[in-house]
Amino acid sequence: MGQTLILEVSNKLIKGYWMNVLEKDFPFLVVVEHTNMIDKKMYGGNRLIYLGNYLPEGHKQLKMTKEQLINLYSPFLKRINKRFRKKHIKESFLFREPYSQPVFPTNYSKMLPNPRMSHGIYLANMSMVYPFDRGTNYAVKMGTHVAKMVINDLKKQ
């Protein structure tokens, strides 16, 4: 199950946009500071931080409130940035989704739909980035491929 805790904070946490967490003891897998890519002016001057995780069904974190997760995560956020303080959090939002990434059946490569569905109708979605299960870079590649297909088809008309 996918779980994302979004924090609206006053202070910067990381230097980049995306940070994978590869430490076994950390309670989350990724830190994305959205406002390191999109100007924080778009969010009232605040910063948005996404803390993402994939957890097995029944995991104790899936039963926690956002306040409990903030308490759990705060010491780890301080390890990432020693200036982090819980008081920097202005708002928080918690999302859980049981199907947060595609799960492909056996022989899916033979089932992949053609992006050109019919005249003037095209399909490009995350299930088509197979054999990869997710990734913005793969989605951009798929979108670019289909956009070129549309342009080429229009030129033929």
C-alpha cells in the first residue's frame, strides 16, 4: 500500500527535488521537496514536502494518524536536515492508496495496448511504461513518444 504524508513547512529541508532514502531504519522511502522545482510563491510562500512509502497490508504505520506519523518521522527529518523543527510544520495531509503502482500480470508485454487506439484517439498512461512499474522519467518518455506519433499522424493527413 502506498502512503504519502505531505507537509506544508516554512523552511527548506533538502537541496534537491527528490531524495531516495536507502537507510533500513528510516520509516519512509522518499523525500520530495516539490517547491524546489515549483516556486513556493505558488503555495503562499510555504514549502511542500512529500514523504512517501510502500508498506505491506497491516503494517503499523497504516494504522497511525498523521500526527503519530509526524512524531515518528520528525527525528528522521532532523537527521536529514539538522535545522528541521516540528514547529516548522504549518499543515499536514495524509494519503493512503492500496493500488499506488501498477501490478503487471504474467506476459503483460503481449497485452500492452497500442498507443494509437483509433483515428484521433491515443492512449498513454503509467501502465504502459512496462517493464518499469513507475517513474516520472518513463512517463515523460511515453508522453513524448505518443506526442510524436500524433504529430506524424497529423502530417500524413
